[in-house]
Amino acid sequence: MKMFFVTILFTLASCTAPTNEEVSSVNTIVVSRVVLSQTPHSDPQTPSATPTSTVLPSPTPTIQPTTPVPTFTVQPTPTETPVPIPTVEDMEVTQQVLWLFETNNGCQLPCWWGITPGQTTWQTAREFLGEFDFDIYEFPRDSGSTYYGVIIPIPVEEFFGYEWELGISARNGVVEKIFANVFIENPPQGNLAPYALSSFLTTYGAPSEVWLFTYSSPYVGDELPFVATLFYAEQGIAALFGINGERQGEIVQGCIQDEPVSFLSLWSPDLNLTFEQVTNGTSELEWDYLSLEESTEMNVITFYETFRNPDNITCLKTPAELWR
């Protein structure tokens, strides 16, 4: 079912691409799959049109935070001299890929595998990624940026497929944006733990905004895509959690805590991008969203307080009549 949901997710929105101390000992955990991306992303242009769905009255939160909500801001420090990106030595290429997924090379988002938007030069990133890429293709943009699709080998016995594409957009020789599919199906316990919803919220704090998308009824058979995208404006992170929802009477329910992050869009916070700018042109994120507040009885604070709890069993519920 989850495999089918991923197929629907990337069929509906034509799938597109997106410092650290060396770790001396890593317990590699097997990864079961990573969704491939095929075509390069477009730079943000005109914000998507505002959805015309019926808007709910402003809800009254049912959960009140008991502690101040922390916020986290990543401040990259530009460097004049390119700094090599560390990785594990004496390890096969595909095992290095597994290690990078497990540890993110010791850095926090929007840094990905040691590559930090707004700080890392493309030359440095290219030398690092060149250690295990199948190919790197280049796609110049009219806006002056260049998209690089990095094809990386992955072990077929542990992933779905044998290669995976990492998308990087650079401008004036510096990495500006990163696009990464992170979805895996039925991961072993503890795998990709930093990308589980509760861990993600604990690490990065309450998002600036939360946006939802679903359908009013199953799209095909029992498959009902349910998407929640967390937007961190000051940190340069958009994290999509996608699962299979369920129609219950007049309500559509989605238990987004059941799966880790599906897709990440990362950028330099100095760009001051809006949610519309980030989602427009990035088809993994292009959905007819409604905000959390207008589509559920939660706001961002109650969402944060609810889902940062790893033992939470509450699911998001939205009126089916709001969706097509």
C-alpha cells in the first residue's frame, strides 16, 4: 500500500529532483528503499494560486503548551577557502551512502551530508559527491542558477532500485538549494530516526507554518494520499510527511507520525523565501494546500506539542468537504 502511495504521489506531481567532525564508529542500519527522482526542479516563480476550498472558522485549540516553544536558527558561516567535507574512510561506496543517510555526516538541516546551502561551494560539493556518483548532469536556468542532478549508486539488496538522485541548485559557484527524497518503506526499527516526526520536531522546534493536502475520498482503491508539509522559514527547511489517509464518515484522517520525512527542500535562510516560493516549481511539494489552521482544529503550537511526543497516537483530522 505504501509503495502504491509513493507511486501516486510522484505520478500526480511529476517527480523532480532537489561540518563536521569525522565519525569514527558507525553502526550501519539497513535501509529498505529510497524514492528516485527523475527530472530537475524549477526555480520558484509566481506563488501558487490560493485554494478556493471552503474555509473553516478559526478553531479553538484543544491543547495548550505547557512550556515555551523553542526555535532554532541555523547561521552558516561563509568561508573564503573551501573546506573538505568529511566522510568515513575504508568503506565501500554504497556503505558510505548508507552511513550518510544514517548520520547526515554530522550536520543538521539545511546542511545535507555536509553540504550547506549558502556556504558550501559547488566545487567542494562536486569533489565530495564525485567519490561515489554514477553521473552528474547539468541544467542551466534562465534565472542564472544551475541545477545539478547527482546520480548516486545504492545497494540493490537494501534499496528499491540501484541508483538515487540528489538535486543541487547553485548560483555564482555556491550551493543555494538542495532537494532530497528521503522516503523509505517499512524501515527497520531505529532507521532514519532523526527524520521521524517526533525527533524532527524535537530537533528543529515548532515550524513557522504547517500545510495540508488530501482528497475527499480514496483516489484509487483504498489509497488516499495525505500530505503534511512543515515549513521552517528562518532555517531554510521544508519537510514533507506523506502517508496513506483514511476516510471516516465526513472526516479524512492522516496519522503522519507513522512514517519518516518523505521529501526535503533545503535552502540558504538568507534567501528569505516564502512557502509559496519554495513549493512553486518543486513538484514534490506542489499540492493544493490548505493551512493547518483552516483545515483542522489545531494550530502550529498545538501541532508541535502533540506530535513531538513519540508516544502520541493522535492523528490529523480534516473535513472531507474541504477537499476535491
